[in-house]
Amino acid sequence: MGVITYDFEVTSPISPARLFKALVLEGDKVYPRAAPHAIKSVELQEDGKLGSIVKINFVEGFPFQYVMF
């Protein structure tokens, strides 16, 4: 297992509160719809509360099957 750190900054016309809600709180619904060519599904381990584990499953042909965080 390894640790990867990624940092980036994006300018958006969408408010920070709305972006946070879509990307963090509702990411399990948004990611597969936004990138169906890459993301097959998103699973919330436990109930999705603070400290829950998220598993993103990628489509066949990707260099890896899933990522968990």
C-alpha cells in the first residue's frame, strides 16, 4: 500500500457550498454520472457518516480495479 498526495486549485462559477455538497456529500451519486467511462460505482462502507470508508470501483480496462479512502 502507498500514500499519494494530490493538490490542485480550480476556479469555478459555482459556489463553494454547492461544490462541496456535490463532490463530498453526494459524490457517490455524482461521480458515476459525471465520468461513466471511468467510474463504475461508488460504495459507502458503513453508513456514510464521518469516518466511513468510500470505495470507488473503476470500469474494466483501467490499470486498477478500485481505490478506497
